[in-house]
Amino acid sequence: MKLLRILLAGLTLQIVTLIPLAQAGLPFIDSQDKELPTLAPMLEKSLPAVVNIATSGKVRVRQNPLMDDPFFRRFFDVPNQPRERKTESLGSGVIVDAKKGYILTNNHVIDKADEIDVTLNDGRSFKATLIGTDPETDIAVIQIKADELTALKISDSDKLRVGDFAVAIGNPFGLSSTVTSGIVSALGRNGLGIEGYEDFIQTDASINPGNSGGALVNLRGDLIGINTAIFSRSGGNIGIGFAIPINMASDVMQQLVKHGEVKRGRIGAQAQDITPDLAQAFDLPTGAGGAVITQVNPGSAADKAGLKAGDIVLEINGKQVEHASDLRNFIGLLRVGKQVNMKVMRDGKTQELVAVVQIPDSDGKQGKALHPKLAGAQFGNIKEGSRLYGRIEGVLVVKIERDSPAAHAGLRKGDIIISANRINIKNLKDLKQATKGAKKLLLNIRRGNGALFLYL
């Protein structure tokens, strides 16, 4: 089944779909004298906490490089064309702090937005301020200044079970505050390629384009997830929707509110799931959880902690590890400098290991921190053991974001910066020193078998 898209936008609406009574295990009383079971009281408290988000912004229009040549345009009488176009997006958000006006939503709802307008369930509208975003988990936090706000109570999504009832509130297809119901179909969905860090709640509560950033709540009206994506061929609901667990979203939100960003680190170890064959090889019971360590980088935090290839990680900071993705999620959501307490099985015996989350040089530095013209680029030292190591000195361009200043300047993934402002570059430290305080940059780059200069 093909993943059509991550949801974008909708408006807000108030249509209530009740959970089937027989399915919910509630008695159906067919009487004019007695009240029927209903979710209305819960929804009356929950709906005011779900808001409509409308954004507007501008994106650079891609065009043929020949259009940048003034001689070409004059010769063929091609008029100047605007290089930017206006974009608009609609989506949902959830108020999680009524006093401070904090709203959780999806990063893709407010991505590249110049203006963010929030409309409450009571019709009031406010301009929102962006507090921070985390594209890796598709979480963003915005803030409005308003009185008499209603916030949803945050539940513990780690206590969810498959079969628990779930109610989705959002704004699909331009319909305001739509409510749909279903169950939790699965937990811990990952490997979908939607986000960098995936631990989705799967639900059959109808989620459609426009539900992005909306609330997934339990029957008490407590927030258990942030609706974010669907599996679909047509763009509409087919009973497979995904929400970010609120525990993950809350962890990210705390960092965004405090620091404005999520600064992730690593401990320098790789792991894989335990298959039935591996369980047999390691003398583990069938269906055993955990993640087996396949590689530990020399000199890394994991190496210093004593972690070894073949170790089976059972717990991270008291949380049970079922899959290799759990290991990545648990550590990836910790801020640099935080302690990682690991319960590990080695040769049939369990032991406790302690590591500290860090950012190794090989993970690179964000270009924006080096120079505004390098924003959107990620750099790294040339790793020992790579085919380039020992053959060339410089800093490797590890990643380039689309439509970023670094991309527009001409940098490409795989480029090697060998000098900056006529200063030879051997590592990230040299690049940082050469670009510090510089108004303009002259980069000498190795690209493939050739070389070029870029003037930024």
C-alpha cells in the first residue's frame, strides 16, 4: 500500500461520530425516558482545545539555470519572472498550556510560514508566534496570547493498549472541528519513512487531509497523540491513520520551549532487531524483546561506557526496549549531556552500563551556526576508514536542505571544502575559525574529480 502523503491542513468543525454502543460495551437503552450513552459531555470539554491553523509564506520557484543569465533573457526577449510564489496552508493544533498559550501542531503544517493565524473554537482569531520546530519528529510549538483558553489534559501514551478506544479531532476537508472515533489499531509503528523518529500510534478513527496537528484523545478526553499522517491511495481515509504519541511530543515540546530547538546527540552504537534466528543464536526465548548491538564506534560514549557488539539492550532509563528503533528513539529524544542508563544482557547475565549523550565530530555542525550563507548545510569531518580518508584533507558536506541558502549558493552533498577565505581547511575546527565573523565567503571545493570556487 502506498504512502500518499503526510497530511496537510483543513479548517475546524463540530460533527460528532459516536462510538458504536455494542462495540464500546455500553448498553443501548431504547427509551424516550432515559438518556442514551454519549460522548457529547467529553467532547464539549475537548473541542475548545483544538484550533484551526492557517499559514502563509513564500517559497523560491525553481527555474532553468539559463533564466539566470541576463544575456540569454535579452537575446530571447524573456521577461523577468518572479522567483517566489506565495503559499498557504491549513491545519490543526492542540492547546496544551492554557496559561502560556502553547499549542502543539505538526512541523509540516507551519513549515516555511511567514504568518501563522490561529482560530479558536469560539471564533476568536490570533496571530501566533513560532516557539520552535523539530522536523525529525514533525512536531512544532506555537504560542498565542489570549485569555480564557482551554487546554487538553495530557495522558500517558506509554500505557496505551491495542484495542483502547480513540477519538480523533481535527479539521479535514475544510470542515471545522470534526470528531471521529475508533480504536488503537497498533502501537510502535516505525520504518514507514515518514519521519526521522517514528513510534506511531496506528488508529482506525477516520483521519483525512486536514487533520494534521489535531488531537487523538481517549474516552476521558485526555490527549494521547497528535494526528500526523495516513496511508491512502486516493488521499482519503481508508482506516489506517497515524498519530505521534503524546509522550514523545511532550518531550520534544519541553526542549523546544526551553531551548528553541532539539539538539540531538548519539552514544555511538548501532543495533538491530532480534529475529527468531538471532534469539536462538543468543539463547533467548522466542519473542524476546531488546535490541542487539552490532557496532560500537571507537572512542564513542558507548565505547567508554563498556558497551560491546553482541550486547542485548533491554532497558534505557527504565523504559523497556522492544526493537532497535526504541533504542534510537529513546536516546535521540535526550538532550546532549544527559545520562543514559542501560540494562544490558551479555553472555546470559544482565548488567548496568552508563553513557552520556554527546555529539561526535562526525555528526557535523549545522551550517547556520557557522555562517548565515551556509544555513541548510550539515558538515562533517572525513571519517577514518572511508575511501577519502588520507587522500584529501577538508570538510565533507554531509547534507543539504532543499531551497536553503547553502543550496542556492551552489553547495552540493558530497562536496569537500578544502579552503575558506584562502585558509586551508583540514577539519570542522578550521572551517569554524575561517568563517567566524566573515561577511563573505570564498570556498574552494572538490567535487568528484574536479574543483571549483564558490563566492557567497
